[in-house]
Amino acid sequence: MKRDISLLRMSLANLGMWLLALVWISPLLFAGWAAFHSPQNAASFDFSAPWTLQNFREVLSVAPFERYFLNTFLIVTMILCVQFVICTLAAYAFVCFPFRGSKVLFLLVLLQLMIMPEALLVENYRTVAALGVLDSLFAIGLPYFASAFGIFLFRQTFLSVPMELVEAARLEGASVMQVLMRVFVPLAKPIYIAFGLVTVSYHWNNFLWPLVVTQSVETRPITVGLQVFATVEQGVDWSMVSAATLLSVAPLLMAFLLFQRQFVQSFMRAGIR
């Protein structure tokens, strides 16, 4: 009897997970259907309707997606590299070089986690305008260079590193930076991968701040470029919107499908630590 109840619970749990997965992936499935069908058949779900690539041709002819992809790649790469450097050095300083007031300073860093980026939109815009870097890739990435989440995550990881390894490295004559690069960073590799995945996903899809700070095609990322296909005044062509959306998320989807095993393992190791 107990075995039957446990099997029933397991079956219900599996059914619930499949239903949640279906609900989660349903917008992507609709976008995939609409992107390959004409506007007349986008919402009909008529399986006899002809498939077409015309929507993708029109999207590529209307907007400079090559430039949008390049801008997005440069922005994400710039932010990720700078965050790795700043967050690593800050976490290393908090762990190995405590000073008077360092705990208060770390609490101020954690306070940033409780502030929504939208609340700082006006001040960030004023700062970027004062620096004279409006409408540039640097302006898009500047507010995100120092990540409170990254500093917190790396600090907690560095705290788990045995100090015996640090002392052994120092006895070997390693400098401060050599200890960081040869002891702390290699042991935190899964955390770097997990943090990198979160950062790339977030900034690839970031919309509001790039929309505010950019005015030209030369600096717009892919998310801002998508608004060309969603202007209410001209009417929304959901087939073209879906085609443009698939083009924008295609790199992330391909990366996940190719490296999903590494993705899952990195998050599991990050959770264990």
C-alpha cells in the first residue's frame, strides 16, 4: 500500500513537472510556429499551413541585425571581463586583507543587491551624460562593471579555500597576485562559469538601460533593435516579431544545447560550494 502511494506521488510530481515545463516553453513554441508561418496562419495552428522563411528574409532586410549582434556581443564580453577582474580583486581583498571598516563596506556592497537597477536609472543617466559617453557601448556597460552579486559570490567561495594552501604558496615565494591566480581562481572555476552564464544571459536580454542611453544604430544591442518590429502605430506583425525574437535568442539557445551538460554541472558545483 505504501509503495503504491509513493508511486502515485512520484507520478503526480512528474506530471506536475512536465506541465510546468510545457507552460514555461509554450511562448517559445508559439514564437517558433509564428516565425515560420505567414501572418494569416500565425495564430491558427493549422498543421496543413505551408512553412516559409519569408519572415526571416524581411527581418534581415529591415534591420541591421549583423550590427545589433556585434554590439550585443561586444557589450556582454566587455561587462563580463570587467566584472571578473573587479569582483575577483574585491573579493580577494575582503578575504585576505581585512581592514578597519571592511565589514561595513561589505554590508554596503550587499545593500546594492536590494536596490533595483531601475531605481538608479536617472542618476546613472546623469553620470554617463556628465562623463560625455552617451550613445556608446561603454555607457551601456558602465553601471554594471561592479557587480555586488559577483563580489558576494566570489567572497563566499574564497572563504572556503583552505588557508594552508595560501600559506604554502607564500612559503614558496608566491606574490600576492600569484596566490590569487594560482590558488583562489583555479579552485573557484565552477563559480566563475556559473556567474558568467548568469551575467551573459542577463545582459544579452537587457533592454531598459540600453534603450535609454542609446540613440543610434551603431550602438544599439539586439533587444533595442527588436522594438522596430513592435510599433503599435504601424500594427504588430507577430510573424516578423517572432522571427526577430528567434534570431535574437538563437545564440543563447545554441550555446545551451551544445554545452547543457557543462552548464548543469557548473551550477551544481556552485551550489555545493
